[in-house]
Amino acid sequence: MRHQGAEQLVVALKPLYKAELIHRRAPWKTKASLELATLEWVYWFNHHRLLEPLGYIPPAEAEAQYYQKLARQAGKAA
């Protein structure tokens, strides 16, 4: 069973991925070079790209802040 939220995320990011990576850096000589570039793009997207809806911070930083907040709340409840 597929996770609906993950599938929606893929659908939303696919045009961005294609525009920013696939078409901009084409033609690709090997499948391996495309796979490596994809991994680099995903890392950049998660750790360096500043997103307005998150307060102009990278998604990885927003996620870390979220889990820190949960941990503080759990500590207060205990």
C-alpha cells in the first residue's frame, strides 16, 4: 500500500525536478550520471534550498525544529 501523502509530494515535485535538473543539464551520457545528479539535487533541495512557506529555511532545518519542539513538549508533559 502506497502512502498517499508521499505520492502527492512526488507529483508536486516532478515538474520542478525536471525543470531544474533534467532539462537544464541534459543530455545525460549515462544512467549513473543522472542518478548521481538526482541524489545531489535531492540533498541540495532538503539541506540548502530556502523555502518561503517554512520561513526561508531549508526543509531539513524545519524538520529538525519540529522534532525539537515535540521533544520539549514531551519533556514538559512528563
